[in-house]
Amino acid sequence: MTPVLQPQLEKVTLEQYEMLPEEKRFEVFDGVIYDMASPSQVHQALSMQLSTLINTYILRKKSYIF
């Protein structure tokens, strides 16, 4: 995934991070902020299918996920 925003040269502080808008999605790697894209419909569908498969397996084994 390539960042939508160009990374800034200075690392972000906790105070700067906390001032970011809550309605936007961001990732921070080594103090650099990246605009995080929303997952695609294909990604969401595959995630749901995988979750269902894992849940079904766990239920059949009469076990729990921690």
C-alpha cells in the first residue's frame, strides 16, 4: 500500500497525533503519518469468509478463541 499523503520530514509527536481529525483513518510508522485507505469490497468479503471459516472450525472443535 502506498501512502496517499507524502510523509513529512519530522516525526509526529503524541500531541500532534491526538489533534488529527477522528473521522479520517491514519497509520503511524516510526513517527511518520500515512493516510490509510479504506478496505476494498473484495478485501471485506474475503475477511468475512475467512472469519466464518475460522469460527466454524473453532465451534466444531468445541474450543474458544482468546
